[in-house]
Amino acid sequence: MQDSPTSFWDELSRRRVIRASSVYLAAGFVLLQVADVTFEPLGFPDWAMRALIGLLVVGFVLTALLSWIFDVTPDGIVRTAKQTDDEIQRLKTRRKVDSVVIASLLVVIITLIGRDFVSVDGEAQDVLTANRSLAVLPFESIGAGDDYFADGLSVELVNTLSLIPDLKVASANSSFAMNEDMSEVDIGRSLLVANLVKGSVRMAGDKVRVNVQMVSVEDGVVVWTRTFEHVMQDVFALQDEISAYIATSLKSTLYSEALKNLALSRTDSVEAYNAYLLALHYRREFDWPNVVEQAVRATTLDPEFVAAHTLAARAYLTRVGGSVAGSTAYPMAQQAVDKALAIDAEFAPAVVVQAHLNRLEGRYTEAERLLRKARSLSPGIVSQDLANLLRTRGRMEEALIEYRRGYETDPLGASFYPDMLMEVGEYEEAGRVLDAWLTLSSRESVWRVQITAAWLAILMGDEDEANQKIDQALIGVNSPSSVQQGRIIWVLANLGRMEEATQRHNDLMQKAVTGYVSPSGAIVSCIAVGDMDCAFEWLQKAVDDRAYLVLMGLKTAKILDPMRDDPRFEDALAQVGLLTIE
């Protein structure tokens, strides 16, 4: 007879406690994985996951205890019998089986955990390191009334990641404005990025929970999923944690310093930050009056909030969506950006705003210097600002290089690129860009592209195409600005649809009596109906107001060609310092 086992481990094995506990742990782990994916979309409260974990812990203890006391046999559940001689002979085999079970369980758990908490693995690693590029899609809000927070957080995440020098990040202009019917993989390919980041936001009391996924554009596979949770007081820590995790998964080595510098532009006030996120939400909708209201509210709550001062200044530069005269809006922009730069002179977005204000005053060389400085401060931030300035100064070849660079990084954000191509006679390239935009643009914005496509068709002599595109635009048009109204009028007039053009022109001029009309739209409208005195009257208003869209094309825009032989046009160029070619 062999000696009977005396160790506690042997007794656990004999009573099948190890095997029962292993099966229980495996089933419990799978249940937790399922719960982590389904509880939030199903609207379960935050405590539901904690309750499930508690129940599983209690169940584990009961499983171990019951398996120690009882056995499952063909005759039913019975108390575990005392050890027999036959069991002693089988114990060595049972030990080996239990060891295999435990080892297998550990491999499964480590693999599953590694999928969620290790940045990348295998082939996905090759995709990520081959191209450190990404686009952030608008985050989904889970819960009523939280849309602004999800919207603003995803925009702010784009802004943060764009500051990291060794990442390429598609701007919010493009990644948030894509056609809703496109697949995620098609969106990524259109944005020329290797990875997409998407997520959902849930707010409960003072807590914020953000579920984030990274998707490989190459094959649509989810590379990793992770949930981040903080109280509202630590919302910046939450944002930085998400940004750092994304950056490290893409093998960035420069993210740490970028996030550290970002702290200078922030606020310690949760209420101020909420107002700022709400302003970003309104910016997505081009609701500039509300952008100003919320950005100013944020700066009132925290006068040291650099990013909010800068956002307010940027909104004023739009003349608050084309509804305020520049003589009123621009001094307010200067006041806001002065405050921002006094707090942080190296904050790139504020430097860009100051460059625009210099341009408005005719200090073009200084404006260009500041725009190049902003690029050196934040290489990841892509904009058309430098390209637009070079175009304003008549340096067309340099401007075209900059426009192309911007288009490659930010396809839908390069809004003036087709105009530039049409100015230099690159009609076929303009057509390819507009065709891409017609596919990529959301239903709410595609009519703007159709107006420009109709304009291009006229330049190319294709009236049938122009009529088709303008009719499509007029069906889908949604509250066009005075700039867009001017373009519509010009297209209609050049198609011989003068009755429609004249009626719209008269409506636009009537609107100017009681409200603000952009000089850009008004000049184009006057040219379209052949009223050149009207066009020059509005040109002088544009010069006095330093209207951005007019000055940008004053030297080169073909649409202004009917005015160029008049001495009044040369006088306008002289007034804004653009008479000589630079």
C-alpha cells in the first residue's frame, strides 16, 4: 500500500476543488467580458458591474466550499467519501490533469487581458508602426443631455493629439463631416490614415466613463478597446490618459512633452471647461454666436483659460458667422487674443489668430512669420492659413504647394483648394477634388459642394452639368450664407437664368438694408447681374471692413475679372497694400 497524501494541495485535487474552481473562474471571466461590452449600451447603471463582480466573488467561495464537501456522482450529489486505496493510485494522474487545467486557464486569461491592456500585437503592430496616423470620429453620447460633452471631448481629443509632433491627425473638419452612409474603413481610407479612434461617453453624477476603441483601417479589425473612468474634477487627467494611451499604442516617443505643455492652456474650473466644450460643440455646427457666448462664459469663470480666450478670438474673426461688421468684431478678437498670448505666448492657435489680425492691418510679412512660427510650435496642426495668405499676396505657386499639402492631410478641411485650382486653370484637378467631396460630404453640407461644382462646370463650358448641379444644390440648400447666395446668383446668371438671379439679388440687397451681408457675396451678386457701380460700392465696404474672402482673391480671383480694368479696382488694391506683386 502506498502512503496516503498528506498535503493540502493533494486533498484539494482529490476533492476536485481545483477543477471546479478553474471552470468557475473561466466562466466568470467570460461573463465579465460580455458584461463589459453590453452593460453600458443596454443602459445598466454603473453599480451593475460592481454588483456582478461581488456576486462572482461570493459564488467562487461557495463553489470551492461545496466542491470540498460534496461530489457529483451518477447517483446524484453526495458527501465526499474518505480517501480509498484506489484513489491513492489515481492521484498522480489527477494532479497532472489539474495542472494542465490551471495552465490552460492562465493562458486564456493572460491572452484576453493582453488583448485589452497591451497596446497592440502581431500584424496589427505592423499596421500601426508603419504609419502613425489616425482620425478621431465623433464620440457617441450614452445618456440624455450629454451630447455636448461627447462632442466637445472628441474635438478636444483631436486638438490634443494634433500637438504631438510624431503623430499625423486628421482634423475635426474632415473626420466629423464625413458622409454618414460611409463605412468606417472607407472613412479612414478617404482621410488617408491608418487608424480610426471612436468611442462613447457616459456621465453619471460626478463621474465620466469613456469607452475607446482603435480600429485598423487596413482590415477594419478592432486593435484594442479600453474603458477610462474619472470624476469630473479629474476630466483633464481623463483626457490625457486617453491621449497618452493612443499615442503609446502608435509608438509615439514625443507625447509626454506635448501633453505637459498643453497644461498651460487649460483651466482648473470644471464649470469653465464645460462651457468650453459646449463652445466646441457649437463650433461644429457653425453656430458662432453661441460659440462666442460659451467661450466668453468660460473666460469669465477662469480668466486664465488660454484656449477659451483663443476660441473666442477665432469666433470674432468670423465676424460671428458673418452677422457682425469687422469694425466691431476685429477689435474684440484682438482683445481676446492679447489676453491669451499674455498668458502663453507660445500657444500656437493664439499665434495663428494674431497672424490673421496682422493680415487685416496689411502687415503681411509679419503675418506670414507668425504662421510659420505656429507651424514650428505645433507641426501636427494643419490649416489653410498660410496657403490663403500666400494666395492673398499673389504667390500662387507657393500657395498651391501649401493647399495640396493641406488637402492631403485634411481633405474636407481644405475648403479653398478648389477655388485656388480654378484660379490657376487646373480645372481637371478641381473636378477630381469636388467629385471626392460629393462622395465624402455629409447630407447637410453637400449642397455647398454642388454650388462650387456648378461654378466649375460653367468655367469648363458644360452648361448641362452646371444646371444639374445648381438644381441639386437648390433642393438641398439649408439656410445659405450671403457668401453662398452670391455664388448661387452668379451661377444662375451665367446659365441665362436671369429672372431667378435677379430676384435673389434683390432679396440679398434688401437684406443688407436691415442686417449684415458679407461683401464677398454682395460683390459677386452685383457682378452677376451686371451692376458694376454696386460691385464697386461693396468692394469699398470690403476694403474698409478688411473682408477676408474678398482680400484673399482680390489679386487673382477670376470671378473679379470684370472689375480689373476700372481704376477703382487699382485703388482698392493700393488701400490694402496689394498693388504690387510680392
